[in-house]
Amino acid sequence: MKSRQHRLWPVLVVVLIVGAMALRAATLLRYDLWYDELYSVFTALGDLPQLWASAVADRVHPPLFYLTLWGWLKLVEPTPAALRLLPLGLYVAAILASWWAAAALSPRGRAVTALAVAVSPIVFEAGAELRGNILLVTLLALAIGAVRRLTTPEGHRPADRAILVAAAVAATWTHYFAWPSVLAVVLILARRGRWRDGLLVGGAAVLAAIPWAVALAAKSRSTVGIQLAWSHPPTLHDALLLPGTMLADRTPAIAMAVAALLGWLLLANAVRTPAQRDLALLVVAPPVAILAGGLVFGVGLWDPRYLIGAVVPLALLIGEWSDTPHRGAALSTAAVLALSAWGAFTPATWRLPWRTVTETLLTRAPRQPIYVFDGFTALPLRYYARMAGEALAVPEIKQWPDGATPAGWLLLRPSSFPTGPSAPERLRAAGRVMPSLRSG
């Protein structure tokens, strides 16, 4: 009976993985494309010199994802569905790469690892966002799988070293948040006595980063465009809930607390073997780097998506834990995965219905300019108007409209409100009292 259950476990988990993929595909257009995604699109629509110049001017992250999107746009039209197919494909690739990284585990452990990645709230959301985060997960999974092979007593294939170097370099060219994980890989190789491999990986990543660093240094520091609007300085609350943020983000506080407790117990248990200690180092490297960066630069850097580099090693620890003969291993593994799935499948509350807003403006304010205070509002309106085949003028303004401003509509997004009196008071003072689109 136990032998049959042991064989059925991986099959059941694989069915759940396929279910998570199907749900991700079915909800691909649950949210409209927003500014960050559309900025990537407009950056990738130009030629390669323009793409490089835009990436350097923006400075948010290196340009590998823009290059990937540039190639994708050579194959598809920039419609919402076609654009979202790229992160969906990378989401599937990340799950398969995690399966490959868990080759040393049993079939059940490999399946649990892949499922933990599939239902991670951070990865599940990234699987429908046209940004570089999901590409980063895939590359780090390949790097971690390769380093695990290089550090096993059984030996490795020559291709593993090449995969490790290529994945590490590509990850650092995808996002700055790859560096903590790559440095952790170098430390792991050094600690395991593989100094040459560590120097090779670290040296290749540094050398490959030189062109990007030189391009950034040539630009004025005043052009730095790092967006911190969704971040905040880390607090003790964040530190205590750290594993819960990766395992059960968007669930109620009590569920996140339970996930955090299980996560901390998992990390505390991961000190028995060298391989487990390696994974624990890979888990803690991204949050420690974020904490250090926030203290050094004095800015808020804490955001769940910045922890994405820790997801795959944490999933591997969950897979290893599920392989242990401990009586509570299966139950605790199921609890962690259930909490993660709850967080992954819970809709986000901050998303805005840009398509509906655009259609309303086109109907209620035809051929009139729509004034906005920021590009975060302007870019989605322009995109969805273009998808509808309509012309919509969306000028960005830096101050409140006055008597000399041509007639039009003013679209206010709460987070972009200028400080001071309320919008109606401002408009009345300028003699520009206008009805609301909501008022009919």
C-alpha cells in the first residue's frame, strides 16, 4: 500500500502542476497591461541602438529582457494576448528548469519542487507580467541546478559548467537582483573547494557587466530612473514574515504568519548537509542584499518581487523536506503548498482596468485631450486607444490646468495627485469646473 502511494504521489503533484499552468493560461488577461509592461513594449519596438539607449537612460535594469521582447515582437503583433504569451512561456520554462535543478531528489521531491515554484505567488504573478522577473527565475533555476551538479561527489558533465556560466551572466544582464544569487553561487563553489569554477563564474559575470557599467557611467546621475513607488523601507514585521512573503503573499495576515513559521522551521532544519546549507545561503542572499542596500542608500527597497531570486532554492528545500521520512513531512509540505496556492490564486487589489477607462474616455470625451500628471497613466491610455483603432490625445502636464489650458478632461490617479488643495477646489479656483465621467 505504501509503495503504491509512493508511486502515486509524483503523478498527483504533476497533475497539480499542469493545473497551475492551465490556470495561469486561463487568467493571462485577468489584468490589463500597465505602465511597466508597456514601457518594455515601447522600448523593444525600436531598433537595437534605440533599445540600448532607452535601457541606459532608464537604468532600471540591464537590457536582456528588452532584447528578448524585441525578438518576440518580430514574431507577433503587440496585442495584449500575444504579449502575455511570452511571460507564460517563461513561466513554464521556469517550472521545467526547477524540475531539472532538483535532479538529485526522488521523483516525488522533484515534483514537489516544481509545484512549489508553480504556485509561488511571486512567480505565478510574474508568469503573466511582461517584465524580466520571470526570465530571471528561469535563469537562476538553471544556474542553481548546474552548481548542484558541480558540487556533487558523483561528478558532473562538462556542459554543467557552461550552463552555469551562461545562466549566471544572462541573469545579471536581466536584473540587478540577480547579483546576490550569483555571488552566493560563487561562495558556494569556493566553500566546496571549487575555487576555479567560482572564479570563472564571478569573473565572467563581472567582465560581461563592464559594457553596461561603462554605458551607465557615461550618463549623468540625474537621469537615474529607478522606480521605488511600490517599495518601502523594510521593517521588523517584514523580516518576521520573510518566508511567508515568498510562500503566501496576498493571503490574510494569519495565513502569512503560519507560512512564515513553517518557512523559518524549514530554514532552521536546512543545516544538516552541505547541499542544504548551500540552498539556505541562496535563500537568504536576496533579502540580506535588499536590507543592506536599503541601509546603504537610504531608500525603500522592500517589495515581494525583489525576493524572487530566493524562490527556487526555497522550493528545493521544500522538495528535500518532502523526501525525508519524518512523520510530519508530507503534512507540512501540503500545508506550505496550499498556502502558496492560496496566495498565488488570490487576485491582486491594486490593478487598474485601463481598457475600461480608455473605452469610457473614448465614448464620453471624443476628440478631446485627456490631461494626466504622469506617464504611469498616459502610457496605458495611449496603448489601449491604439488597440481600439482610435486616436486619443493624452498630454502629460506638470501643474494644474489654468484658464489658458485648452478644454479637455483631467484624469486623476490617486497616487499621482499633486499635494495641496483637493482637485475640485483647484479647478474651481482656475475657473475650470468640469463634470466627472462617473457623474454621467
